[in-house]
Amino acid sequence: MLSGKPWGVRYANYLCQTEACASYGKSIARYKVEKQMDALLNRALDATNSTIIRK
């Protein structure tokens, strides 16, 4: 979803569609979602790498 002023800059956002979520029906900036996803994946990969190295 792109939002912004009709005459200005457009911003990429995600729209939460999960009713149980605190952000339901709200737009979330793409960079925030992607930043959190990168951190989550890095933690998962670090845990996997440390497990593989120990064996």
C-alpha cells in the first residue's frame, strides 16, 4: 500500500489485517517491519549457526 499526499512523496506501508493484533486496521511503515524482520532472522540464524558449530 502506498500512502501520502496526492501531490507529494509516497510512502510504502503494510496494513495489519489480523483482528487480534494491536495494530489491526493501521498502517505500519515498511522500514519498521523490515527492520524488525531482519533482526528476527539474524537472531534465528545466529542460534542455528551456534548450534551447528557446537556439534
